[in-house]
Amino acid sequence: MDAIEAGRRFLEAGPWGNWQGLERDQQRGIPAPPVEKPWPAEAKLVDLVAPEAFRSGTMPLREAIAKRRSRRKFTTAPLTLEELSFLLWATQGVKEVAPGRAAKKGAAPSAGVALRRTVPSGGARHAFETYLAIQRVEGLAPGLYRYLSVEHQLCLLREDAGIARKAAEACCKQSFIGEAAVVFLWTAIPYRMEWRYGVLSPKVIAVDAGHVCQNLYLASEAIGAGACAIGAYLQGEVDALLGVDGKEELTVYIAPVGKVKEE
């Protein structure tokens, strides 16, 4: 049986029908994994503009939906820190941090927590981390950053004036990516989802990625910018660029964002 046929059979008769019978760590009473990766104690952190202070992104939703399309031509204008803050909040912003719930009736409460974000996720598991290859954002040095969603801060991983070009090279040399103001690179930490969904997790993670990127599309349009979802990339090269191992954490989706000419 080839991979395509195996995938079709999984979708047709996958284990959803036996969901309650699946072996899962949540059922075993194992505490939920952390909702966010730690960061180096010496790392530089950048405060972002708080959601209640946003003045960006006021375009009516109907207009943003009507304007939405994949955009591959960007101007040289930078994003403001407020605009970047808005995009990050729209795609992975945390609205509520709730205490972890019991894994099953009668079990001790989970040591983890549940996050309620601006995007939906199966079982509120939110498997993603957001990395940013920043080239033109006012007040920020070009380089690789990670969004700390609970804290609503950026963590500078390293300064690198060529980070956008390197991202483009790793995305099968799609040159327009290197012209973006910022490139969003989402990784997944599979065990966050596997803890609850076991073998069903790849499908749930793939669905969740669509939620995140569509919010980026609409939020980008709302600030006079544009985005383009990227699925064509070299897995090993992008993982290496971000410094992740490709197993416990791996790249799953990419989207460059930049200002666009008014229509």
C-alpha cells in the first residue's frame, strides 16, 4: 500500500471511531506538557504593545475577508512594533490562562494549564511556537526571534542581518520571501497534542495550522500588509535555521508578511 492510499484509508476509517479506546497519556493521568518553551535566562526580551492599546487593525472584517489573497510583492516599508504586536496577538495571542484540569475523573489535577487563544485548537492543546525572521520592524534589530505568547513578549534568539534571505533559501529559493518585512515560521511540539489525541495528533495539528495562518492573512490585510502561506520548504534546512531538532519540535508552516501597495 502506498502512502497516498494509506492516508486515504486513515481519513475514511481512522481511529476517531474508537476515540475513547485510544491509549493516551491524558487518560493515564500523566500531567500535561508545558504550554510554552522556556527561554535562555540571558536572552533579551522585548515588550510588545498590549492588545488594549492597539490602534492598528480596525478594518471591518467583511472588508478584510474580501481583500484577502496570497501576496508575493512587498514594498520596502517597515512594520511598526504595534503592527507586529497585533499580528502576533491575532495569530497566537493568549486571552485566558486556565488551571490544568484533571486528566480523568478521580485523577489528580494536571500540573499543566490550558490556554484560550485568539485561534481555536483541538482540545485547547495549541501545539505551536511562533518564530520570526525579522528584517524590517521599527525599533528591532534584524534577526531571529520567538514569540512568548503568555508574556506577550519577543525573545531575541540571535541578531542576523541576513535572516530573511536565509529563510528564502530554505524555502526552495522563493526569492520574494527574502523581501518580506518579517517571516512567520511556526513549529509544532507534537507531544502537546499527542498527550490528548495520540495517533490522531498529526491531523489535528494540520487543521490547527490552517486556523493560525488564516488569521495572519486577515490581520495582515487589516494593517495594509499582505501574507502568503508557504508549504514548499526544505524541512531540515528550516529546522536548522530555527535551531530545532526536527523531532520533538519541527517546522510545520511559514508565511512572509510585508506592506503592499494600495490598490
